[in-house]
Amino acid sequence: MKNFFLTLFFAILFETGFPNRVFSVNDNQRITEMKVLDNDSTFRYIYLYDNLGNKVLETKYNQQNDAWIRESQIEWYYEGSNCVAQFERVWKNNDYIMSYSIDYEYVNDQLITETHNTYSNGKASPFRKISFQHNLSILSSKSESYWRDGAWSLSQIDSFTYYVNGKTETITTSVYQSGSIIKQHLSTFSYYSDGTLASQLIKQKEVNNDWVNTELIKWYYTPDSKQIQSQRNQKWITETLKWENTQKIEYLYNTNNKLVTETYQRWKTMFWGNDMQYDYEFNSNGLLEKKILSLPIYHHWQAVISIIYSDFVQNKANLMESQFDFWGGNTGELTTSFIPFMFNNEMAIQKGKRLQINYNSMIDDGIPTIDFFNSTQQIPVYPNPSVGIFYINTQKYAVQSWTVSDLNGRMLKEQMQLFNSGVIDITDLPNGLYILHVTTLEAQLTQKLIKK
């Protein structure tokens, strides 16, 4: 019985559509380290940010015995506040090898294209492109294409219309194959007088070009409130020309307006049958301490898996664990699931058994690091000291290459930055003092590095 429900759980995504009613969203602290236990592997993520709070680097490690082995890196480049490129590299044969990139193009600070590329032997090949069209500042259409046989092949177009108050009125989705439309859907939205979403009507275009009802979603709210009380889905029955219930979600809040229960039910011919339920428990400060997944077993809700939030610092949980309840497995034993949490001020979901977060200071404060050379040829590097990953602001410095030497002048590492990367990675060197020499388009610059 327990194994059956364990198998069932892995098909269920542990998430909620109302994170702000469950998680605390506050200050501008940034996550700089995250350790994830997933099955029998432990991963470590190190994050760096610029002085605007933009994430510029994620480095992923895999723990083997007592050592952290480099696995991959993602680097983001900015022009002002706009991200113009994203590069992903994998660690292979003692070097980072480019594996994926995204190029972003803007017009008047509006994103107009995303071009996705894969790499083979260091050469980029485009494979996916997303294009955006705007009417003034409002998105009017979004198209997706794939690179096939030396040309872009259109895959899908989403077109948007709006009410005069700016709310979305319709979304028309057209799916293409070999240049021709093979499927079309139309979503029409309605709203209550207070601006909250009331319904979404979905239609499909038939061969005879008639739009036919397929699905209807309705939202209901507590009186005089924008809190969603329930969501109901219905499907259109062509034979009877009537709507039939399919699914509903009921939401329950406490007196502090925190979401405490989500109940999912499915229509079974003549009655609503329970599917699953999430319960949320909060501490005296209103912070989420526990999220519980329950399933209907023997006609009663039985807890299967819980996410435990603890180690609170400045109202943020720094430790999250996914544990079995009695009906999931050995009570209290860690189990892999999907853990929802706030990554900085955005909702995120991480697969794993345990998630541990740190908020160390690893942000570019715009201040030159160590005043060692007393020279105008000094280059700011951050964080410094660091555990081995240092960064140079690529908006200010176009790095071509760098070397790292010990205090006796013996060169230990050399790197050509083919993609204008700002990463200085010496995690494989012992702790200590090193001298960094950087070649940019304009000058030869230096800095002292402290690896701790």
C-alpha cells in the first residue's frame, strides 16, 4: 500500500499557484549558496550578482567523497538592466565547454527576440527562436520557430488582444507544421468589476472554420475580497451541447489571510471525488513551517509527504526537507520530491530531499577590492576573498584572457575568455594568496586574489 502511494506521489508536482499567501516575500537579500541533496547525490550551487542585484553567475558542483567537483556554469551578461546573453558551460576534460546559449535582442528596452543555440566543438548552431511584437508597450504577439534544413520553420504563434483597461481579452494560439496551420485555440477572458479574473473560455477551430467550445474555467472569490475561493473546470459535451464538470480546487484561508488548505477534486459522473490536498502550517510569526500532501486513503485524508521549513534567519527559511509521513513510507525519512521556495523574490521549485540556503555577501558593491598595487591598473574583482570563484563586471571590462600566479611569479592558471566571460575560477588551487593578470581590449590589469 505504501509503495503504491509513493509511486503516485512522483506524478504530483508539489507546487501552489498562490506563493505570496504562503511564503514571505521581503527585502533585497540574495541567495549566494544552495546545497541540494537529491536521491544519493549532493549538489552545491554558488551564485554571484552585480551591484544592481542581477544574477551574473551560477556554478554547480557535485560532491564526490569530500571534494566538490565542478559540473556546470551559467553566466548572464547585461547592458544596463537588460540581459543580452546567457551562456551555459559544462565541465569536461578539466575545462568548461560551451553547451548552450541564448542571445536577447531589444528595441527601446523591449525584448524582441530570443535566439537559442547549441554547441558542437565550440561552434554555435541555432535551433530555436522566440520573437515578440509590441503595440507601443503592450505585447501583441509571440512566435516560436525552430531551425530546420538551414531555415527557420514556424512552430507556433500566440496573438493577444486587450480590453481598454489593459486586461487580456483574448489569446489566439496557432500551431504550424510545414508552414501551414494544423491547430488553433482561442482563449477569451472575462473579469469581475474589481478586476479579478472571472473566467477563461477555450475554443478550438474545426475543419469547417467554426470555433467550437472545449473547456471553461471559472474563478470564485470570497465576498468583498480578491482571495480565490475556488476554481472550477468544465468540458463541453458536443452531444448534449452542455458543460460538464471535470475538476475543481477549493482554497481555505486563516484569519491572517494565509492560504492553509488546497483541496483538489475530480467530477465522477454524479459527485465530486477527492484527488489530493495540501495543508500549510505557520509559526507564530506567520512564516510557513510545513506543507503537507495528503491523499484520500480509505475515504479519509492521510498525510503522505511533508515539506518542513526551518532554520529561519530574518524571516527566511534556510533549510527545507522533504519527509515521508506514515502513509508515504518510513515516517520522518527523507524522500525526493519537489520543494517550493522563494529564490530571492521569485517563486521556484527544486527537486530534492533537502535544500539548504545561505545568504553570504557575494555581490559587486562597485568598490575596488584589495588595494594591493596602489595603481590605476588595478581591476575590481568580487567576491574577494572567495571560495575560488571570482568575477569581473563584463559591462565595464571586455576580458580577453587572464593568468593567475603565486607570489613568486610562477604562473598556475591561464585562460582565454573566448566569450568575454567575467569568471575567474581557481577552485582547484589551494587556499592562499594569488596574483591575477587580466588582458582587456584597453589595458593590462592586475589584482590580488584571496582564496579561503
